[in-house]
Amino acid sequence: MTGNIDRVLSRSAILDDVLLELRDSHEQHQRNFEEHQRTTNAALQSLESILVQLVRNNQS
């Protein structure tokens, strides 16, 4: 009985560690996604500004 309890507690501790790692990994992926989204949006805004300038220059 004691051996079973020890095994269950050991497995529970391992699963807790795995869950913590998964949570940390998910949070890091979320931060990376948000950073990529910010840089992509900034690049798109720059391209939009360039296109607006080009259109204005061609209309002149």
C-alpha cells in the first residue's frame, strides 16, 4: 500500500512539473506571437505609408 502511494505521489509530482513547463512554454509562445504581431503590424504600416507616398508622387 505504501509503495502504491509513493508511486502515485511521484507520478503526481512529475505531472505537476510537466504542467508547469507546458504553462511556461505556452506563455513564451504567446509572448513571441504578440511580438511577431507587433512587428508585422509595424511593417505593414510602413509599407502602407510608402504606398501612399508613391501614389501621391504618381498623381503629381
